[in-house]
Amino acid sequence: MRTILLVDDEQDLLDLFREVLEQMDYRVIEAHDGREALSLARQSPPELVVTDWMMPRMDGLELCHELHADERLHDIPIIIHSSSGDPHAPGARFVPKSSPLEEFEGLVRGVLAHSEARRQTQPGKAPRNSCSTRTTLLFGLGDTSCSTAH
């Protein structure tokens, strides 16, 4: 069973996304901020991180930077969502938390399918600074951008 690390400081949203992801047959681990998420990811790397952008202690963008800097975790795909507005991350589209749950479900499936396909087609490891080593999306199937996670 694939594991998704779900990060948000709002318990109601954690509960909603957890329910959706568990109905999709994923194992869900929850964190309430980026620091907790980073600790959990280091203990047991998930296949996907779904994180809020604006959180106390460590926000979603800081979490992306930390995951990307960690040799064991830098290939984990990340979906960032927010109700705070568009973070204007280069090369990525933004869709607010209020998007339909069907869109969220499709995005999760698409990101995980892309990640799995990339692993199967790349027998060796891509260079550390290559864009192909990292996909960070802003709650929408936008373009991949290295600058988003750096």
C-alpha cells in the first residue's frame, strides 16, 4: 500500500483529505506543520507529500526545500495547496483548497502514476541537480520547475 504524508495545520482539512485518500486505498500519515512532516519523512519516506503552503513553525515551501536538500527524500513528489492565494511559484499552476475533491483525487493518481513511471524508466539515478529528480506541483498538474523546490 502506498503511503502519503499529509501536512496541514487545520485538522478539519486533514480529516477530509485523509478520508478521501484512505478511500482511494492509500495509507495516510498526518503532520500539523513542516517540521513534524520532515521528521516523519526522515523516519519513513512516503511516496507522496501533500502539504499546505501556510503553516506555523515551517511552511510548505520551506518543507519542499528541506525535502529537496535531503539525499534520501529529494525524489518524493509534492503537492502544495493553499487557501491563502497563489504563491506565484515559477512553472507551476495553482488551484485553491476549495477545488472539487475529484480534482484532488485525479491529481494524486496522476502524480503517483508519473512518479512510478519515472522510476521504472530510469534504471540509474538522475543527476542530483536535474529537474527530472524532482516534481513539485501546486495542487494542479502544472509544469515541472526546479526553481519551485530550490
